[in-house]
Amino acid sequence: MNLVKANIGSTVQPHPLIRQICDPVLHTIRIKDGAPSRNLSIIYRSDHYLSRAAKAFIEQIQEYFQS
């Protein structure tokens, strides 16, 4: 939000969060047709150690997107 306030960036946030912030400096534009989507990629070096937590995270992400 600091980058948005400084006119350096923009963000997509849920409407209830924007209402809660209630900052008169911020301007909102409602997205009407279709929700934004995104792709998720996990990039890591295969020649470096991968912790158990990182492996578990990757497995959970894979399971989530396979269902």
C-alpha cells in the first residue's frame, strides 16, 4: 500500500479490505467482468539442498492444484 500511496505501484485487493483501510488518498476501480487470475510457479535449484519444509510445501501445492 505504501507504493500505491507514493504513486509507484498498484494493487488488486478484496473490496472488504479496501473499505477497512478507508484512506481518502487511495482511489479504487472496481473490476466488474471476471476475476483476475494468475499462474503459480515454484523455482528452485535442484543442485542445492531442499529442506523438509520446502519439500512439504511443494507437495501441498501440487496436491492442491491436481484436485
